[in-house]
Amino acid sequence: MKAILSDIHGNLEAFQAVLDDIWKQGATEIVCLGDFVGYGPDPKECIDLASGFDIALKGNHEEALLTEFEGSNFNARARDSLDWTRDQLSPLNEDRESNLRRWDFLGVLENSHREDGILFVHGTPRNPITEYLYPRDIYRPEKLGSMMEGFDWLCFCGHTHVSGIWTEDMIYLTPREVNYRYHLVKKKTMVNVGSVGQPRDGDRRASYVLFDGSRVMFRKVEYNTRTTARKIRAIPELDAFLAERLLEGR
């Protein structure tokens, strides 16, 4: 059984809670769809935890770190957190060797991954790193249909921080329960796994999914949001709004 997660965003408390839950659920493989860093106070620790994953993809925040100009379209809060994260990962710091290993990890992240008719991306099948798949796209059949052309049967994605299911017959489902299960059928389906480190669906719990080959189960995991928020507030370069939104899941 695979555990599929995304958008950790330097939130160590959420990440550790999710990893603990993954092992309790009996998953044997972990896939991360990107954005290990950005917004949160513990980018180095999150990169270190993720470095042994079976599959690790590049998110838009990793892309922006690796290609500095890619961050130019970020809002001010995101740019400031990106600059601070880059400073934390500088090879000029005392932990030079560790930071060089972290850059090596970031530098070889895949843009997408395919196996057994399944596509894994951070963004969408059309643009694996930066395009968003929104709930409202169910009302844009041309856009959704174009995305569906990019994979054979099933696509897992992240990026929006909002979990959901989209099918080729223009049905959208919102998982709300802790163990919401969706039985897959032959029609093409896209699954957004939500966010570990910064949910934006009104639920502050960390989100990820389990996949056993025929079913997708959405998991919601409690963690100490106040600890992460306190860490963010203690870093002048990180906007306090990033702490507040953690407490509200927005």
C-alpha cells in the first residue's frame, strides 16, 4: 500500500505526525509530490526526513529555489519565506556538508513519475510543477478534459492544498471524513491529496492519502499546530500570517 503526500512546507510537526500515522496504517511505500520547503520554519529537517522516500517529486517551491527567477511570481510572503529558506540551506553555513547533501537531493527530484497507468505530479498533467487544479475546474470541461488527456487512468497531484477527486465525466467529490474512501473505477480520475504542512480547506489537520491499487483513502491527522505557529512567529523573516493560517486551515 502506498502513502501519497504533498506540500509539507517546512512543517516538521505535521510531517512527523503524518509519518507516524503512515506506519500505523501499514503503508509500505511513500510518494511525495513536492513542496518540502517554503512557508514553514523547519526546511532542513523536512528535507532530511524525505530524502529516503521511494518517490520524491519537485514542487514549485523547489523549482523556485533551484531556479531563482522562478520565485518572481510568488506573493511577498512566499518570496520572503523562499529567501529565508535559501539562506538556511546555504553552503556557507556551519552545516555545509549537510546543506550540500540537501541541495543534491533537491537537484535530482523528478518533475513527474509514471508507473502502471498512474501519473504522479505536483501540479497537473499539463504542467507538472506550477499549474493548479481547483475544485471550480469542474465547471471548466475544456481545461479538465485537456488535463485528462495527459494520463492513462489515474493521476495524483497536490499544489492547491485542497484535497478532492475529479473524474472524466465531470464529477467532483470533496472528502471530509477522516477515513473517506473512494473506490476507483475504469474512468479517468484525478486525486488531489491535500497538504501535510499547510491545509487550505478549512481543516487544520494534516492531509494525505493511502492507495491500495483499487481504493483511495483520505487521512486527516491531528498535530500540534501551536508549536509550528510559535516557531514561525519567532522568525522575523517569516510573515506572522503564515502562523495564523495554520491555526485556521486556510
